[in-house]
Amino acid sequence: MAQGGNGIDFLTIEDISPESKTLLVRADMNTPVDKHGRLIERMRIEEVAVTLRDLGRSKVVLCSHQGRVGRDDYISMEQHAKALSETLGKRVEFIDDVHGPAARRRISELNDGEILLLDNLRFCAEEAQEYRPEDAVKTQIVLKLASSFDGFVLDAFPTAHRAHPSIVGFPQLLPTAGGRLVAKELKSVSRIQQVAKGPYTAVLGGSKVSDRLEAITALIENKKADKVLLGGLAALAFLKAAGKYRSELGIADQDKAVQKAAALLSEYPEVFEMPVDLAYEHEGERREVDVADLDHHKALDIGTKTIQNYEKVIRSSGTVFMSGPAGAFEKEGFGKGTESLLRIMATSYGTTIVSGGHLSTALKLFNIHSWIDHVSSAGGALILYLAGKQLPLIKALSDSASRFRSGGYTKMSDNLKAQS
């Protein structure tokens, strides 16, 4: 039994005695891809490898999601299996099935020490929805797979804020342990929270505007953001709400996002810092203009004046948290905003936290990874956890620990019968 931040009790891998058992491991190997659908980096794959090495004498079935429907990163997990095989130095078998007969048959044939990776969980529509735990156990993913396993390992900290069936369903039926990444994150964040002090500044960018809006609200309401510096598509949503950006954002529910941004600007006018200049592409080159002069060009990064304004706030902060890149850093010529802000954070005197897969990639690309106090592959999950929100994954672990202590798990057949 282990204890994470905020006094959270959860089972460890050792508590469920993994040797020779068939275990389901829910990881988050959701990885950025290039325009050809190829994996750009392996940070999350390397993270789950730590847990898998400690399950070397178990029959392991690994599952994860990748991307979202309609996006370029919505791809199969086959590349992940190859990358994980190289990382572990042993074969990781891939099957292009999630809970069908082929997957269940192969699971039943596993030997100790073997690892099977299921295909993208989000190929199943259920995994794109959120459920109450008592409803999640009635989904096909859980009903079809749960009886194949002796235990469950939750190691998907970047997805901790999602109440998907694979996060909250299986812990209702199986003894559930926190993986090594979850344990590491909870321990590290607890340590950071003990030394963090104000003023608190959040630097929020990236392309997940709805997630950022949720995070901003939580951070402000829980007094974890005295200032919010905006970049990425989140900045453009706020600029559009202020009537300063005329181009389309190219996101679903644009009107809803802009309305929410406008409401936040109205309620907390002193909190937000928005870009005063932006960069766009002109004949293959980077060009910067003041926001008022952008016309209908598509903004790809924040500009130099904005970086200078944000630097003043960052250097006067006691704690700085950054999630999401300031612009399209992977595009040549448009990494200036992201790199500059990360370097400013790295050389500031405040406590610094960087989260999200894209920024973790950027830190390594710019070779400043070791200068940040805490780097996490989690994005929205870490923001909400720092803001004091209860995350579905953390609650599932805590509930499982209580159930395990009280002998609340019965034979799998009895558990499944109770759900029917």
C-alpha cells in the first residue's frame, strides 16, 4: 500500500502479487505524430516501460488510446508496439483488436513474461465517452475483457481526468494497483506543492482549447493562478472573444469556446495576459505583426513583444506552470515562442512545472529538460490535480484500495453476474 499526495492511499504492484498472474495494464502512450502519422517521440512509451519491467514474470496485456476521431493522430497502436519492443529489449506483440474474440483468445494463450498490446481503445466508441463507475462496468470493453484478468494496473496519469471505461470500469471488478508512473507523479507533485509559493503564474497554450478553458477556471477558482499567460489556440480564442482576431480557429464548438473565453475575461479581467503580436507564414518565412495588423492571416506563434511582456511576469513569479506550446513549434521557424518561454522559466528563480507530451518533446529538443523542477507527460490531468480537483483515476485507485482491504472483491464470475 502506498500513499500519494493529499493522503491518497492506493495499492502498489506488490500488493496484488503479480507473479504468474494475467494483468491488464492501462497506460497512456498517446504520442505526437508527424504529418505522415509517424511517432515523433517516445517519452510516454519509455515511462510505461518502467512498470512493464516490474511485471516481467506476469502475463501482461497493455492497452492505451491514441489521438481523437477526425485528427491525424487517430492511428493504430502498431507503431507503439515496435517502439516499446525496442525500449524494453523484448518482443511486444500487437493485435489489431480490442475486446473481440481474437483478442480474448490470444489473452488466454499468454505465457509468463509475454506482453500483448491491444489496438487503440478509442476505436471503440465507448472509450470516447465518460461514465459513472457503476455504468462503466456495463460497457462492452469491461464486460468482454474483465473476466480474462486477475488484476488491473492503472498507469495512465495523463488520462487521470477522464472517466472512461478503461479508467473507472475495471477497478470496480479487479484489484487495482497504481503503476510506477502514477506513483512517481503523485510523489513528485506532493513535493512540489510543499515548496510552491505565490505569485502563481500559469502559461497555457496548445490546441486543446476546451481543456484549457476548464483548467483556467479550476486554477483561478482554487487560487492557483494569479496570472494566466495565453499562447497557442487558447490565446486566439481569447483574442477572438476580445474582438482582436478575425480568422477562424478551426476547432469544434468554436462559438462555445469563444463565449466561455469572453465570460472569463469579463469575470477576471486582471488575470489574463494576451499576445500583443503574432507570427504568421509569408512565402515560407516567419513574419511578425501586431495583433491589430494581422488581418486574416493564420497565426502560428506568439511574437517577440509578447515574449518580452510574458518574461516580466514569469521572472516575478514564485511558481510557474506551463502546459501546451505557445505555437506550432514543430514547424520550422515557429518554435521561437515555445523555446523562449521555456528558457525563461528554466533560468527563473521560481518553482517551475512543465506538463504535456508536446512540451516534454520541446524540452528535449531544446536541451533544457533538466533545468525544470518537474516535467510531466500529463497535460490537463496535472493542471486539474494541482488545482485541487478530484480525478477519476485517483478516486478509482483509492476506492480499490478500500475495497481490497475490506475483502470486497469476489470471484470474477460473481462480479460480472452482479453487473448483468
